Amino acid sequence: MLRSITVLSLCLVTGLTGCASFSGLNGIKKTSVSATPNKSVRSSPTVGSSDFSTSNTLSNPTKLHLAYAAWHEQSGDFHEARDSYMKVLEKNPKDIDAILGLARIDRAYGRNDEADLHLKKALKLHPKDPKVFVAIGQAHASKQEWDQAIEKIQVACKLAPYDTIYEYHLAVVEAGAGDVPHAMEHFKRSVGEAEAHFNIGFILNEQGHSSDAEAHLVQSLKLKPDLKQAQAALTAIRSGKEEEILPAAFNKSGGRR
């Protein structure tokens, strides 16, 4: 059960702070998502997305270091990513993206106490930032503390009710907790119905519920026959090559694909 939350959390939380996914962790290849928001999301731009400006970044050292850190974090080079986040904090000790970046890196290395200290610092400095509550919620989810995880991410949704990415985060944790009806509801509102069935199918399969996962993937393809991730996932399940299934993530740039 934890595998899907771990993989998806790594993909998703970085979408809030400039990095689309981690690659190489848990033996699963990552890709950008076909699932996209119904509404615009006010989050930091990612390198390569339509809202990322090279000229603006180069003229702002903090943005440059954040972009550099995000790129290395996405590539799995945590050492370089950490150095860049530290450089950001040297200039701005309260930078929320850098603090949460350090928390993710420490957790990736199993330094959970250090990661929790970063989260406590983030909450103290930014008590109304929804990204902080998502990060705390995902920390609870990593320990299967589902009630606390859902509670924290619900706070994020209340703080940013028009940013659908937070509903997406909530759906991931709800699915991990086994609350498929609520997860489906929040996935639908954040990424659409076909993508919702794909995401549920992916998580159910990671939990070992291949039969239920297959049903959701079939429904996903009925709604959107060209959804390549669902096609690949269904083929992988039926052929027994489940390691080829790609994780779901949240794409905040552009329209649905």
C-alpha cells in the first residue's frame, strides 16, 4: 500500500515547488501526466512548462537556484539539489520552496527526523501556506497515518479552494487510505473522469488489487480511448508486466491531452 503513496507523493509534491517528478526511485519510471486540471493552478512554474521564463529566471538568482535544484531533484541528484536549496536559503532563510525541498530530500534518504524539523520550520514561518499542509499530510501518509494525512491536506484545500492541485493531493491520500469514492470525487474535479479512473486503477494495482484496478482502467479507456497511460497500464496488468506501469501525477501546464 505504501508504494503507491510514496511514488505518487514524490511526483506530486514536487509539482508544487517546481519539479515534476522523481525518477529512479522504487524502480518505477516516471512521466509527465496526461491528467490535467480543470482550473488554473497558481503554483510555481516548472522548467520546460509554458509559464517558465528563462529570462526572468536568469535575472533572479533565487529563481535560478530553485530551478536548478528542481532539475537535479527530478534527476535524482539529491546532493546537487540540496546544495542549490541551501544557496536559496542563504539569501532568503524563509523561502518555502527551498525548505520543503530539503524536507523531501531528507525523507528520500530516510532522515525522517531532519525532514520533520524542516516541516516544523515551514509551518512556523508559513502557517497559511497550503503547500506546507500537503507536505505534512504526505509525511503522515508515508507512515500510514491516514486520518492525520487526510486532515492536513483538507486544510490545504480550504486554504486554496480554487487550486485544483490540492484536491488532487487529497485524492491520492484518500485512495491510499482505501476511500475510493471520495478519491474518485476529488480526482474527477481536479483532472477529469477518465484520468480519475486511471489514477484509481494505478493506486489499486499498487496495493495488489489488480482485478479492481483493471476495471477502473477499462472504464478510463471507455471514456478516453487515447489515454496512453491507461492503455499501457492495462496491457501491463494483463501481461503480468506490472513494473512497466507509469505513476499518475498532476500536470499544471496546458490543457488536457
